[in-house]
Amino acid sequence: AQSVTQLGSHVSVSEGALVLLRCNYSSSVPPYLFWYVQYPNQGLQLLLKYTSAATLVKGINGFEAEFKKSETSFHLTKPSAHMSDAAEYFCAVTSVLGGSYIPTFGRGTSLIVHP
Amino acid sequence: DAGVTQSPTHLIKTRGQQVTLRCSPKSGHDTVSWYQQALGQGPQFIFQYYEEEERQRGNFPDRFSGHQFPNYSSELNVNALLLGDSALYLCASSAAGTGAVMRGEAFFGQGTRLTVV
């Protein structure tokens, strides 16, 4: 079975500071990994995805994530936080197991950006 | 492109009642998945429809059922509502031919907020 752990339900940063949101996954087969963002009262929007190509993945709004197989991690980073980045962030993993391609989501990390 | 549209946006129902939620996928998409997102949780997969058939199902009771129409739109039905069914219900669509379904990648709608009282 696959699973996702997002460390820290809340992360607080100052505007202009580095953003680091942690995600560790568990999968017995090579995974596909995703980060989604959810703004208040909105659905989920895909930020970026890892699909076994480059291990460093660049997404929208200046976010990027690095796939580290040895650490089973896919942490999300952004060099400089903006007030508009305040939202809920979800990490998800999809593994090809028995024909099932359904993603499993983490519980989410709320990013708080202080002026 | 209107993206994935869901209706209604909010709904209040009484325990024991039945509810139907609707979803129109993004233009060009033929696969629809439904998720339940409880407060403070990540989305949990309910089921997926393709070619008007349920292809995959998550760990949800039979009270949750769905349908996909020839135009790829979809409905989620929940019978005998429980207080615990209160959640944001998300519809997500993807195009099977692009490989997105295989990767678990999808476009999400804004959701329907269901409150059961």
C-alpha cells in the first residue's frame, strides 16, 4: 500500500523567506508524485509533478520539488514567499499496483505567510 | 474553457436523506473521479468513472454510488446520509488518452460543500 506523510500541519514564514514543505511517501514501486495547492473555498490546483524524468521538478508560481528516492521524500520549496502563497498544500503519491492508479493524498500543510 | 464545474456549491441535508451532486468535466476529458475531503483532511478517493462505468472504487460504503453520462458528466449519489458525510466533495477530470489517468493526475473542480444536520 502507498501512503504520504506531510510533516507539520502548519508552516509559518515571513514574506520573502524560504518556503519548505515536507513530504515523505511510502511505495513499494516507483511512484508518481504531485503537489497540489488549495486556496480557501477552492478546489485543488496542480503545482507540479514527478513522473520519473528529472528529479528536480519546477512548477508554477516559482515552486519546485526534488525527488529523493533514498530518502523517500518529495519536499516542496520556494526561495521567497509571497503573501499570495498562503494556502493549503497537499502532497500526493500514485503507484502502479495491480492496475490501480489512484492517488493517495497527505493530510495537507497550511502555509501561513506573515508580512 | 470553463474547467471542471460542480453543482451545487453548497448544500444542507438532514440525516437519512439522499443527495445528488453533479459534475461537468473539463472540455476534452473523459474520465471523472470523485473525492471526499473532510475538514482538515486530504481528499479521499471515492470512485472513478470512464466510458460510463465505474472503473475504480475506494473504501466507501455502497451508500455512495455514481453515474457517468454519454457527455462524460457525472453524478455522485449518497443515500441514508450520516452526520459524518459532511465534507467537501471534489470532482476531478482527466483525459485517459494522455496518460494522465495512469499517473493519477487530474483537474479539480471547486467542490460541493455538503452539510448534514
